[in-house]
Amino acid sequence: MMMVKLWGVPAPYPDELYWGYLGRARRNLGLLYARMSNRWFYGSDNITATTDLLGFVQTLCEQLSLERGLTAATLLQQHTLFPYYLAFANTDRKKQVIDQAISHSVHGLHQRLNVSIGYVKPPQYLRYCRLCWQEQMDRSGEVYLQRLFQLPGVWLCPRHRCPLGNTDVRYRHIHSTEYLCLTMANALEECDIPGLDEWADALADIASNTQKLLDCPLNSGEGQLDQRYQYRLALRYMGLAKPAINVATFESSFLSQYPMQLLSFLGLSFTPGKTHHWLREIIRSPRRHLHPLQHLLFRRFVEAELGADCWSVLGHEHWPCLSPLTPHPVGSLVMPLRLTYERPRDQWQGLFQCTCGFRFTAKGRGRPSPDSLEVGKVVGYGASVERWVRVACKPGFSKYFVAKSIGLDWDVVNRIAHGDRQDRRSCHMRWNPEHDRQAWLHLRQRNPSAALKELRSMACALYNRLYLHDRDWLKQHQPDRLPRKCCKRSLKWDERDGQLAPIVDQEVTRLLGLRPFVRITMTAIGRYLGIVTLLKQRRECLPKTNRLLNSRCENVEQFQTRRLHILIIEAGIIPGQLTSRSLMRIAGLSHITIRPAAALIVQLYCDPSSCINR
């Protein structure tokens, strides 16, 4: 089909989602059918109208750019969700995704960007802010979809701090080739957010920082950093790793800022203490691409303690080199080999090494910073200093003169000039085994009931010499192992069962009141309470809790029946008022997955002419 430039197309509003913009363009052009509009926009019928990602951008811009000056970069940056999904991707990945979006379809991009898989799910319906739509109606006489409100984790408007509302248009629209223009008639009631008063600040913070990710340029170098190294370094600065991560303290600190109920509401709940979950993998698995919401929560957790600008300076401090050699070698860089922060003492300590070879320890008060650096001791002077000392001592200069000129102690210059490694070997060669053996036997005679660990603490140097040079003799003359004391730890399962049963009952009551509906299963109860493993592996030890779970948990048929009963009672549906298809759509059921009991309820409350295709 021959491409024709489109005139009279409205300009997109700021932060308008492209899907709604093309729906407004279709309305203004008077295009009645979806395939007809795709022919005008793209020149082809075989186009998938995805809500969040846009393909064939160059072709679309050629149709719209004559009047409005739209470019592919502008459309991708300001009217799609690509900036959010690529906020933490590296440069190569960004280039591959953008090149595909400009010239090809978006087929397979959701899987490559890890958008359609995982626990983080997109919203079920397109969302809006009631106050924002009122302002748009007063200003321009029409409403439009904003990108921010269609992202997972965004439940509040950052400007008005009010809950978002659902429209009657699904996020994954059933007509995948159609663009729609939304009006005030498509608006439904606001979303029901449990614990809104408690989570309002956290949800508003997530929404505002998600907007920052949307505003981040696609060509920025944010994703070029090694996220895994940067995150682990941040935990060291927070005192949660040194260098191994203190998992229990890390998880408890994270849950103190983001409670488990809020994480479950966002679809990011995990079982504390479990080996594999997203909070551990975000700092352990560099090759796995996680959802931007997971990165966002972790970064806000770090920024709450280290400051919002910590990422620009984290790991990029200019640590000084304290080598006495002048001039210093050009291009030298000091890197921390070990850097830990102790939160109770508010003190840091580390081991540093320069590329010239100079190695030293240092400590300081507060967070790790070159401003608070206090030198500990010199571990090694490096090859540059040693080479300079040996060259200076050869012409006949005294060691005292060389030490004074470079600023070192005379003992250090003497040790470097003669080589301290040969002195150490000579010390080991002069070791007397008979003297140490007699000392060890005498130590055992004086302490006949002492164990090996106690003897080692009494004479640590003696034990180390024998272990290093006469290990076989030491094993033959060490005390016998003491019999192991077995203490049976009796867990009071009856007491634990009595405490857990009312908690489970209270959680079931809370889940029954949630909207949207949640199926009452053992896994759902355990996930919300953080005791999935206990309920699965120790149910036989908890008889009261087990009977309660068997009586309160429901299968798929009972879940569908409960949903229908509640909807019929709350909406006041009269028999014969709705068709079966309408009632099933309101209840979120389909003719493929509906069970017999639920199908019978639908038939009783619908027209006799309607039927359910099983």
C-alpha cells in the first residue's frame, strides 16, 4: 500500500502513552476499523498494538513527522515505557532493543526485558488519576493516558497523593490490533489499597522515583556500571557486609523499611532465610536481569541511609597513596582491597593498595571517606620503593642517608637492602625441634584434662611452630578428643501450635476481605506470614493449625463460587438482569476455566437464553 502523510493529527500531550495517543489520532481521522487505522499508520494490517512497547517507530514517525516534527528518539523517550524497562540495562542491550523497536516489531521484547515473566505483574486494567483527569478536562476538554500510572508498583499519583483508579479497558487488550481513545465514561472507581495510611509515604516515594526512571535518557550510561559490584559495595558501606554479607541483618533491615505485607501487595514477597529469592539474587547473580521495580526498592533502601547522591561517589573516591617515593608514578590508582563499616561503633577500617605496589591499612570515624582517613600501618612498600632503595645503596651511600632522603626508618632500608626473605629462611633453619617438643609435653603434663583448643590458647606460638614444621609428631602427641555432649533440644510444638493457630485464622479473615479476590490456600497464607516452609514440612506437628488450614483453605471451584456470591450480593444483581457472559466478565471468569458449581450459579442468575460454552 502506498504511504500517505497524515494531516490533522493532534500533538501528543506530555508523558502521554503512545497507545492512547494513536487512539486519539484514530478518532480525529475518523478511522472506524482497527485494520484501517493500521494501514494509515504503518502501511500494514499485521500490526500488534501493545500497550507499553512500540515497534516500527521509524515508519510511524514518517507518517506523523511532517506536521508535528516527531522523531523516533522523541517518541521512544517521551511516550513509551522503554526508558523504564531499560533503566538498568547496559549500553549494548539498550542499543539492541532500540534498534529492533525502530525498524522491526516488538515480538519477543517482553521476554528479553524480563517484563512478562517473574512475580512482578503489570496492572490488570489501564489506570488513571481522578484529579489529573479533571485538570485535563478543564484545560483541554479531553483526557489522556499517562505513562507513569501504567507501571507496576505505582498505586498513588505523586502530585496529588491520591489512589489511582481503574478503567474498563484491560492492560492487555483483547483486540491486539486496536488503539482506543479513552474518555471519562471509561473511568471506574479508585483502587482499594489495604493499609493505605501506613504505606502512603512508601508508595508515594516509589511513584516519584519511578517517574525519575521514566525521565532518564535512553542514551545515559547508568547501566554501564557493574550493578552487582556497586550493590555489594553499598552493603559494605552500610555495615551489612565485611566482605561476606550478613544475610539475616540485611533481610531484617530491608523488611524494617519495606514490610512483608507491602512487598506482598507489590508482588515481591520472599521467605526470609531462603537461599534463592530476588533480594539475594540482585547482589549475587550478575547475569540475571531483574525487574526495574526490584532495582528501585533496593536502591531506595540504600539511599535511605547513605543519601540520594551516594551512587555517584560510591567506589569512586580518590584515596591518597602514602608512598614516600617522589615523584609518584604517573597513572597510579589506589583501590580498597578490604573495606568494612561497623555500624555499632560508627567506624570503618580497610586495606588499600596502589598500583605502584604500596599497601597500607587505614581507619576512620563515620562512613568510609578519604577525609576521615587515619593511617594504620604499612603492609608493603612495593617494587618501586624497593628498587629505588637498592639502586641508591649500591654507589656507597650510607643506609642512614638513604633513609633520611626518602623518609623511611633505618630498619626498613636495611631490611630492603639485604632482603628480609633470606633472614626469615635463616630463622626457620635455626628452629630447634627438640626444645619445642619438650615444651609441648611439659604443657600437657601440667594440664592433663585440657583439650587441644585450650592448650593452643595457652601457647599459641608453640603450637603454630609445631603445626608448621612437625605436624606428624604433634598429631601423635595431642590429647584425645572429649566425648561429645548430646543435648536434645525439645521443641514445644503444642505451645507453638497454640500461638500459630489464631494468627493463621486472623490472616485468613484478612485475605477474605481483600479486593481483588485472593484464593485462600496454604501457600498464600504462608507467603503472607513468611512461614511457607514451616506449614509445608511441619504440618503433622501442628494439629490445630492443620485442622484450621483444612477447613479454611479452598479449591478453585470454591474460590469461583465465593467470588460470584460476593459480587451478586454487593452489586444487588437480580436473576435475569445480566447475561451469563456479562456476569462472568465482572467476576473475572471465562467459559474455559469455570467449574460446574460456579456455572450453575451463573445459569440461575442469568437469562434462560444465555448459555455457558464449556
